[in-house]
Amino acid sequence: MRSKFPLLVLLLILPASLLGRAWALEFTCIKNGEIKILFDAEVTVEKASYCTNKDGNILISENCHRKNCTKQLKPVKFDLDREVDSGIGTPGFTLCRMMGGKPEIIEFKLNEQWLGLDRCLFEPERTFIDTGYLYQLNLEKN
Amino acid sequence: MAQRASLLIRLTVLFTFLVVFFTNGAAENRALASDDSCTPVDLRGPKLGPVRHQDSLKWCASFAAADLLSYRLGQKISAVDLPLHQPKYLAQKIWDKIVPPKNQIKMAKKGEDPTVLIKESQQRGWCLEKDLPSEDNTLGWYASLFWEISLLKYTLDAGEPFEKERACRYLNTAFPGLNYETALKTLEEASLGTYYSALANQSCKNRIHDSKLIMEEKKLNLLRTNKEEIRNAIDQQLNKNNIVGVNYHSGIFKDSEAISITANHTGLIVGRRLNPVTLTCEYLIRNSWGRSCSYYTGYECEEGNIWFPINTLMNNLGNLFYAK
């Protein structure tokens, strides 16, 4: 048993390391949250349910988190340097459009504080993911 | 024989260049990595505010320039206003050449030199962000707002009918400080080369001026033999609590070992620290892609500001700029 202990430790660590960053993320979900978007130059506040990480810089809709919709995302070939070279602005916005979504700059409420971020909105189910996280997920799938 | 000799000479020159480039870089990297002068500096705060979001515009230079001005002037300056007076990069010039819409969008996305943007707008003054917002991408795509306004201008000039509601939406979104009638009249009366500038000037009635502002630039040479001089210049400014703009290559976002002699992106150095784990000196770069930290592989990131080892930045730096 003693001689097998290091192997046992290795077997426990290896799968965890292979799972990647997504495994390490812990989400807090807010059922009746609020999202601010600018529409026709006016601020609109909509009710939404979403999940975020402890720093509030990753955002995913609650229905996407619950259904694990990120697994269904079809990866897209996306070279960050080439896209920056060609002049596109924030890469996640272009990636969002390539994946059939609509990017929006938003603010969402967390612990009574409004935090700025963005989202890639997918119709008709209105699932959304922030475009930075979308980029990271796409990178992991490629 | 002569051909072989010529080829041999060319190969020798190329080899020498590569040796000087990489060994010089390596020697300086070692010096930079073990440097003791890395006192902590953090210039983030209310003058800069949260990291901005450049949406679908290739205007990182404008956002960096606007941030630099905001820090200097103590008021948030509009990023979008800066390039609207540079017809070289905007739809007006495109209309002159009657370029198809898809190419217009590409050209409308092209950026500008941040120092040129600041210097050329100094006499006119700088617009406040609240008068001409830079981060409203309602209707899906900020670049498309300009395209739609360009199409409207074309329609007006041709005397063709247009959808009033649609025109109102686009004009109101891009220039929310103007009522529809004023915006439409300004668009009608302005020439093809100046309509964006005219709309921006109507929006920005209370421009901020600073005639004493002088911009300084320093460039890393091709062989990178002046890295120490460049680093000293950055540190001098940080020690005076002055932020420094940098043009660099985005390859460093995913690879800390990347080396590039071209720059394709602009940001600001707003801090410095000694990394407590790696014991290397790092600069804090303020980007303009919002608060997300998901773009930056393997770096510590705080609210869209990224800590880069000095080596990594210096190996991919083009030039720097700051207000004296």
C-alpha cells in the first residue's frame, strides 16, 4: 500500500489537472437579478437570472449554466492576433457574431453593486455568455 | 562564382542580424528580470475609472488617447470624438471613392496614431464622454452605426426618400446629445468630407482645452539595442505618477514568450510591481476590452488590467507615448 501511495496521489491529481480552468470555476447564481442595457440611447433595466464567478468578470445566463449549454457551442476557428491585425475591436464581439449571437455591452447587479461587462446573446432561448468567457471556451474547444 | 559569393554575403548579413537581435534581447532580458528598481506604483483610480470597452471599433488608439487625456485633465474624455475629425479613416473618404458597403465597414474600423489624435485635436479641444458616449453599441454593432449614418448621408444628398424612424434611431444612438431635427440638419448641410466632424462638434459644445500639453514619443529600434533607455523612460514617468501609452503586439496575450517587431494594439501602463512569486518586475497594462480577464492566458488580471513581466512587454513593444 505504501509503495502505491504516490501512484494513487498521481491518479487523483491527473484528472483534475486535465479538466482545465472550467472545472476550477465556481459560479454564484442570482435568480432575480437585473441587467442594464442601453437601448435607443436610453437605459433599460431587464430582469434576468444569471451566474457569475467570485470576481464578477465572468457571466453566464442561469438557463445556460443549468443546461450546460456551453458544451453545445460549436467551435469556430479564431486567431486572436490575425483578428487584431485586421482591425475588429474587442475580439469577443466578433467571435460572438461568428457564432450567431448578438454582442451587447451591459451592466449586471451583484450584491447591490452594478458591474460592467458584456454578453453574447443567443436567440430564441435568450441564453448568454460574456464574450471574454466565450472566447476562452472557444479556445479550449479548438 | 559571383552569384555564390553574393548569396553567401546575403546569408552572412542575415545571420548576423538574427544573432544580434536574439542574443542582445536575451542579455537584456536577464538584466531586466533581475532589476532591483521596481518600486510599486498604482495609478488606477477615479481619474481613469473602469476599463473601457471599444466594442467593434479598431480604435484602441483612440481609447488609449482618451484615457491618457482623462487622467491628465481629470475629466472623462470621449474616445469616439477623437477619430471623427480624421476623415482619412472614416466613411467620408470612402464615399468619395464609392466603395461598396462591406469595405466601408472595414475602413471605418481602422485605427489612428494616438499621439497624432491628441495633437490634432488640441486646438479644437476635447469632448467629454457624457456629451459623446463611446460605449453604446445598441443596435448590435457600433461600426454599423457609422455605416448607417453614411448611407443616410448618401440618401439625403441624392434626394431620395428615407425612413424617418430608422434615421432617428441611428442618429440618436450615435449622437444622443442631439435632437433628431438638429442632427438631420447638420448631416444635410455638411459636406461629404466633414459630416462626422460636424455632428461631433454639435454634440460637444463644452470642449476641454489644455494648450500646455506636450506629447513625447520614444521608439524601440529594430535591433532593440535601446531597451534600457525605453524602460528608464517608462519608469521615470511612473515615478512621477504619470501614465504611459504603449503600442505593442497582441501575441503576448496568449504567449509570454512571444517576440514581435511589429505592434498591432495600444494600451496604457498604469502600474508597476515586483511579482511576489516570480520575483520579476511587472507593468500593469490597461486594455480597452472591458472588465473581462478571459483573454489573457497565464497572467494576473484585475478588472481588465493585466500584469505583464517587463521582458514580455519589451519583446513586443513598438513605441511609447506620454504627456510631458
